[in-house]
Amino acid sequence: MGRNTLIAFLLTAMIPGTLFVSCATETTRETTRDARSEEPRSWSGDPVVWTRFGAVEGYEDADATWVWKAIPYAAPPTGELRWRAPQDPAPWTGVRRSRRFNGGCTQFNPIFKRTIRGTEDCLYLNVWRPQSAETDLPVYVWIHGGGNSIGSSTFVKDYYGNRVASRSKMVFVSMNYRLGPMGWFTNPALRQGASAEDASGNYGTLDIIKALNWVQENIAAFGGDPESVTIAGESAGGMNVLSLLISPPAEGLFQRAICESGVPISSAVEEGDAKSLEILTALVVADGKAKNEKEALNLVSRWNGEQTRDYLRSKSSREILRAYSETVAGMIDNPAIFRDGYVLPREGYDTFDSGTYPNKVPLVIGSNKEEVKLFLLLSSMKWRSELYAAAARYGSMRWRARGVDEIAVKLAALPDQPPVYAYRFDWGAPDTDGLSVLPGNWGKRLGAFHSLEVPFFLGTDTVNGALNLLLYTSSNKPGRLALSADIMEYLSSFARTGDPNRLATDLPTWEPWTNQAGGPKTFVLDARGQTSEFRTLTEKMTLESVMDLLRSELTEPLRSETLIYLRDSWLP
């Protein structure tokens, strides 16, 4: 398989937002009953459920579950509602029947450059639950990844909730949220006369908060307990989980959190203003209103706030997106998660140091041993080279240092922060003898790569669609199924009690992070042969310690080449 063919295949199989799963919403409305007169009811076992806004019908799904697809949790954020906080959806009459998932928000296609998929009308969520009479079930809210610029709640079956609902006896909720410049965009003209919410620029964050409010108001009708909500997300979804910990408007909307491969990244409003001016001038040039950027800047500088707002809202979401350059797999360089002073505090993640963040909940946080191999394989770097191995090793360590250990150190130092449980996902990584459970040379090429833990956490055993054909074998099946079952048992206990051990009494103890020297830090999740393997690490990593290790272990010219890669990489 040639490199270009391989990369296209991997993108098709792995990158959020593929064309082959998410479809447009298909809805039928009947007018025999006025749903607006109804209030959410308790779960009765009937797949027709009455929410605050109207009735929805569920359908039988795998593993003896019900699924409700494409339930609107907010009004379409179009027209005057673009770049505003999400509003309630319009109530409907009769029973809403959606056989398909919503196709996702406006984004670049990760495979075919400069092509765009999705729509602004994308604020829908999905619900799975067991086909049983049980009520007061824990609620597991999944937030998809994709750099906050691509992806959807159902981009591959890895994200489906039927296994969590069935095996762990939970209500599983996933949602789409605005992406890229529709989700995070700020400009002085948009802030003029706007409320704090509308002026925040954090529309994607507010969408997730709106979905969590929907859960509070409606989830009991599906048999869920609104006072037992766990939020979980991977990659950008993990970043969004971290942002919700420090977001005052999200206070009280969840009781536990799981952050998979996220990092505490946020942006200053000034960064967003500079980017929006760049995009505004690019749009003006594309329209032929100016010959170049200098002329465009001169023109827009004479516009008042109303003219700027009207112009920006006159452009389609696709026209706006085309003003951006793509990076990897359709993602764009767009400032996101703004420290606006309302949705996020001005201090951003410094509140982890001061302890002033509002949502102090039990936390599971971790990363994969070889996070960056996925991105390296999609680059021009040769996988057999020493640089590939070094960049993977130290780049992944840096990810762990920034996204796990340094956060755990800060939170564990606070007397009022509940326990933090850190993990490292190792399945697929070569061992000390260079052997991997993955077939052929895939251990060296991909190993325990970014996103590989998702099907283990959600029990789907799908490894990003078509990658099943490359990575899953009959020989590694017993181990991977055992590891997934054990991880799900830990997380089921965590979602119910805030402690992964309390109900998983037959498994090794997952100790919470302690800052005590030599004390337990990170719990390794792995499997060899037919059984899971767990162990506890006692060392912590910092950005400084990773750089010191690199300089001591590598010699020239490899040392300098690796440092250059780390310096220039957009990864954490």
C-alpha cells in the first residue's frame, strides 16, 4: 500500500467527520396531540418519550437498547442566532421520529481538501438506554473530539452509546456542537450591545452547556438521574471537559468528569479579534470589494459595528469556512475556548492553581502512551527513522506532562478537590523487547496512538471503523475484550460513586493521584495475551523533566532534530 493510499485510508477510517456514518436528520411529525402542553414524564418503558419540547420516539438498537436519534436541544443557530448563545428549540406537536443521526456541523471534509460538509442546523443530541424498566440510571454524556473544528457525535461507531447503556446500565447522551468559526468567533462588532453570553465568542462551549441543561430538564423521562451526570470527552472533547470544570455557567450540571487526551488550552479574546479581522478582510477580497488585504483593511476600518455584523451574517457558513486554511485532516487554526470573563474566567486555567474554579468533581484524566504516532504517520516523516521514534516518545511524554500530570499535581494539592484518578493507556505500544499486540509493524507505526482508547472506554470494539482490518486480530481479541470490559467496570463504578474501585472490587485497586514522593500517580491500562494487565506508576512528568530527559538520552544530530520537531509541532 503506497503512502498516499495509506494516508487516505487512515483518514477515512480514523478522522472525525467521515462521510460514511453521519446522515441528515429524517423526521416525521404528527399533529394529533399538542406536545407543548406536556411536561417531561418519568420513564415508563415506552419508547415514545415526552420531553419539555415535545414527544420523541425511540427505536430498538444493538445490545437490547433503545436509541433516540437527532433530538433538537436548541434552535438552529442561523440568521440572527448565529454567534449567539443557543436558544430553546421550538416546541413541536405530535411525535418526532428521527431514523437517522444529524449529519454534523459545518466543517472541512477530512479527506478531500477544500470540500465542506455539514450544516449550521446541527444542534441535536442522541440518547441510548437499556430496554428495561430501570429508572434513576447514571447519565454518561459524551463530547466528541476533532480539534473543535471537525467531527460529530456519531462519526464512527466508536462513539455509539449502545454498549455503555447495555453493559454499564447507564443513559448515554452524545451531542453535536458548533465547530470552527461558527463555534468560536469573536469580534468587537459582535460584542456591541450584546449580553455577556452572546459576547463571549464561546458558542461551541455554550452549546455543550445547553445540552447539559437539556439533560437536567429531560433525562428523567428516559430513566436517567439528573443528579448523577458524568461528562466525558476525548481530544478536543477532553479539552472541552477541562473547560467545563472552570466554567461558571456549567456549575452544578455534572457530578463527575472523564478527560481523555485533553490539554488545558484556551485563547485570549485579543487572539480571536485578530483572527476575525484576518477572516473579515479575506472575505472582502474574495467578494471583489478590495484588491488585496491592505485595501480590505482600509475598507473595513471605516465600517461601523452594524455594517460589520450585517456583512458577517450575510455570508454563508461555507463562505466563512473557506477563508480559513486547513491544517491536518481538515482541521483549521482557529482560536477557541476564549477567556472572556463570563463563560471562562479571565484567569483561564490559572484557577487550577488558585482553586477558584467552580466545578470541583471527581476526575479521571489520562493519555495514551504514544499519542503523537497518529499525527506522525500522517506527516511526511518516515516511520522507520530514528526521528520518528524519538518524536513519538518525547512528544507523547510532553502530551502526558501537559495534559495529565501537571493538572493532577495542581488539583491534588487542593483540600476541597475530590480525588483525581490518572491513567496511561498502553495497549498496542511495543514492550521493552519491542513486541506489540498489534500485527506486523503496526506497533512501531501506530502503537498506543491518539484515540485508540475510545472503543475500549465505550466498549464498541470497532477501532475507528476500517482500522479493524489492520489492527484487530484473533490473537489480540481476548486481551482487548478483557481490557475493555475491565475499563468499563472501573468507569461504571466511577460514574455511580466517584470512585472507580468501589463497585469494581475484583479488579486491582486504581489509586488516586497523590503528590507524595514515591506515592501512586498513574494507573497503566494494558493487556497481554488473554487478560488485562494493570500497574501503578509513581513518577510524575513535567515539561521541564521531559526536555531534560530528551537532552540526556539523545545525541546529535538526533537531539536537535527532535527538539526542532517539538518546537514546530502544533501538538501540545
